[in-house]
Amino acid sequence: MATGAGMWRKAMPAMLAAVLAGTLTACGSGDGEHRQVVDKAGTQVTVLDNANESVYTKLQLQGIHTVDGVRGMDWLSEEVVAVEKENKALPAETVEGQQRYPHNLYLHDLSSGEEKPLLEGQKNYGFGLFSPDRKKLFYREMYEATGLGWILNLETGEPVKVSEAEFMTGEGGWSDDSHVIFPDMEGHILRADAGGQSETVTETGGGLANNVAASGTRIYYITGENGQLNAYDTETQKTVQLKQNVVWALPSPDGSRLAVVKRSGPGKMTLVLCDSEGGEQTTLAEGQQIFGTGWSPDGSMLAYSVTDGTADTEQVFITEVESGEQTPVLDDVHLADPLRWSPSGKKLFASTGVMAESGYQSKLYIITLS
């Protein structure tokens, strides 16, 4: 499938063992000047002191690193992240007058800047998510807006296709260490295991499902133009309609709460904290757009971005859920993907991108909390 698969099978098990054993050195963030550009293994890394003081809360920001040219996927460990980037070692294709290289997946060491291939080849790979036990990677073989889902076994290097059905590339995720869920283009929600065996869990009965997420015995998803938030129980096999006008809904790690972004008026979105049945408890933020919501691993904090309408860029915040206190951490960015926390909850990354004359430019921000 991928031309780098042989290299992966030989080199990856030893490197993975080193990562999980913590032998990779820690990243020294926040120790340089206000802006310092460092060349690590040929990758340009910008180290920034925190320019945003934590004025709303006791949360302290240690520093911010940026890595140019990569799009963050997920955390393998505190110091190693999976990234997507152009593979300029392979031939480019000319599309609409522009040179386009295949997008491949790598493991990026934040300390050294070194990268190891996860998947290389002429096909485009992206949207990678590690299983909760960090032993497998759910990724997409991308076409345009759709693609095929695959699971890569990190110990053997063997990829397995989860289904012949295409689905939207940004959809789907892990339901446990061995299963993924995702919606197809026909109104079905499917579950597949690491061996590639898939089954239909439920049918929406109302067109495409999006924002599919599993929490315990429940599967949450959104359908229809009215943004209907639904919850399907895999034990009772019953579906409950929870709310309307929902754009995003993300269950907390323990499943007791939902972070819900809803349309609350013309050109207005609101981030609300709800119980597992959709009952609203607290309003956390409002803006023209709210995107990228991510729970910290212990469920104590939420990260998200807000566009207030005065500019076309976003500001990223972290809110402490119990107190509602808010810390701004990034300004003037364009998020490409949801914000993702490291396993310890002490780091957060933001994948951003802008269109330039040379094409789409990616930049990864690593935010370290003390």
C-alpha cells in the first residue's frame, strides 16, 4: 500500500518502545528569547515566550513553540506527535498550474525536531488518530473531501482497511482501544475492529450523520439542516433526540457532560456545557464562530477558538470548567483542526493554516502549561 511500509516495519517497533518508555528527552520550552528560530534536524522551529498573560485565571502558560510546514494529527507521547506534511522527496503532480506533493504521515519529536515516517507513498494520507492505548493509528487515505479509513498497527506496521465505503475525511474516531466508528455517505454509522471487520451500528433515517462520537454505550451524532443532536444507546438500541441547532457536540472523558456549540442567532454561536442528556448548565463563550473544542484528559478544562466578527482570524482560549475562568493562549490564527491535548494535559497543540501564493501553508503551535 505505502512505499515506506517496509522501512516502517523494521524501524518503528524499536522507536515506539523508546517513546513509550520515555527515553526521548523533554522539550525545553520558554527558555529562549521572545522569538528564537532553531533549526532542528532540518525543520524550522520557532520558540516563543508567552505573550498572553493569564489574566483571567490561575492557569500559567510556560511557553509556545511553533513548527512550520506540518499539520498536527495527535499525540503519541508528551514529546512525540503524529503530523501530516508534503513529501517533497516524491514526484509532484501539477494541478491547476500548481505543483502538489503527496501528503504523508510522520512522527515528529518536539525535542530534537527529528521525524520518522509513519506512512509514505504517492497517495495522500491524513486525519490520523491514535487509539486510547497508543498502539494503533486510525487514518484516512484522502481523495478530496472524502476518503477511505485504515487502521495501522504500530507494533507490526501492518495497515488494514476498515471499510470499502468512503466517508468524510474529518469524521470518525475511536470508541475503545480496538474499535473505530464512522458515518458513511448513505446514512449509516459503522463500527470496525482492528482486523477490518465492520458492521452497521445504526441508521440515521435522515440523511448524512456528522460529528459522530462514542461515549460508553452511547453514540452521539448530528443530522439534518436543523442540527439535530441525537444519542444512540448500543445496549437498548434506541435513539433519543437531545437538542436542535447544534453545530458540534463533544462528550467529556468520563461521559457525564457534553460541550455543545449551538447556533443561537443570526451570525452567532454559543458554547454551552450540558449534562449527558443535553440539558444546559453553563454558557462558556459566544462569538460569530466557535471551533476546535477539545477536553483536557481529566475533563477539568476545555480549549476552543472564537471568532468575534471584528476580524477573520480566531483567538484560542482555555476555560476551567468548574470555575468558568478563561485564559487566552493564542491570537490571530486560522485553526485547521480541533485542538488536541497531550496525554498529561500539560500541553495543547493547535494546527493552523493560511492560503498563500505558493499554496496552503501549515503551522503547528505547541502550547505548554506549567
